[in-house]
Amino acid sequence: MKNLKVHYFQHIAGEGFGSCYEYLKAKSAQISATEFFALPLDLNLEIEALPQVQDVDLLIIMGGTMSVNDEANFPWLKIEKRWIRRYLSEGKPAIGLCLGGQLIAHALGANVSRNPQQELGWTAVKQSAPVASCYFQPPSEIEVMQWHSETFEIPKGAVRLAENNTCTNQMYQIGENVLGFQFHPEITPKVLKDFIKNEEHEKQFSEQFKPQIEILKKSKKEQFEAGNMLLNSAIDYVLRGE
């Protein structure tokens, strides 16, 4: 695709764009971002302040530490979800990562709530069976990086693509152009370092996860590659018709 215009929704300063940024730059994409974390919390954000839908060829919605339900503390969430609905109604490509996957699901009416267990660290995710050949095909099993306490229900009309025993809904597809992830395929060593630094400061996970944090500090470069390749494939998949 010529002159591919990619827009990110970013929710925390330390999240970063991860591996997909370099992949998209290699495609000569024009990349822009809305940095919601930089907005004053008392700002009465208008939807017109966000990009025009027709000016975005691919939307990537990043993760964050807030809940999609916390509009009282993060009032821009309401406008963000409204914009997402408008964007998706045009049938345009989108990918949601962790909070991003939750935001797409919630914007389309699905519930997002506390998962029975917090999930942090490298875990195995398996393809849901059966996934028809007409849908995006994740690996039969892949080790991915998890960092969440809430999760999404599968939106109406969507198909679940991946799962594990800790969190049933790990990935879904809507139509031919929208993929939502509960995990972090975009994670890189640098982004993980920022995650850990933020966690040690904010202490959002319980004390029982300290061993997992120490294990994550010793992550090897090869552990990141499978998720990064999966995300690259996902980007190519949702852009097929563009």
C-alpha cells in the first residue's frame, strides 16, 4: 500500500510502540499518535480533536494501566471509545493490544472486567479450536508476554482465536480487518524494561508476582521474536484489502 497512514492511540508514557513501529517504518508508513496520557485530566476533549477517520489507514491501540471502565478518572476514555466506534463502522483496519483489545471490545458493547487471576509473565497461549481457515491463523501454541488484571468478553459477531487456562479470551477477530489481543505481541526488551520500572514504582500487581518480575528481568532476546512475528503477520492480514 502506498502512503500507508498509521495512527496509534497511546495511553501511558512508558508503553512505547514496540516492535511494530520498526516494521511499519520499513513499509514507509506515515506514523502519528494521539498521546492520551499527556492530556490534562480536566480537559473537555472533543471528538473533533482526534484525527479524521478517513485520514487513518490502520489504527493500533496500545495498552495502559487504567481500566476501560474508569471514565471518571480518565474522561477522555469516553471520547476515545466513541471515535473507535466511528472508525470501525467504516470497516477500516484496526489492531488492539491488551488495553487496546479491551477498548475495541468495550466500544462494541462487550463487557470488560476483572479476570479471575492476574496474569503477568511469559505464558503459553494456544489457538482456539476450531478456527476456520477464513480467519487469521495464530500458531497452535505460542509463548507470549502477559501483563493484565482485566480482560474482555468476545464482542458480538467476533470469533475467538486464542486462549489459555488463566484467561479464556486471549485473541479475537471481527470481520476481516480487526484483531484484538489480550497479551503483548509488540513487547521488546526496551519496552519490557519500561513496564518493569513502572511496576516497581506503581506496585499495581500483588506481592506474589515479585518472582515473575525477577524472571522477566532475565528474558532472552529470542523470547520476544515469536510475538513480534505474530504481530507483523496480523498487520499484514488486516491490511490485505487496503
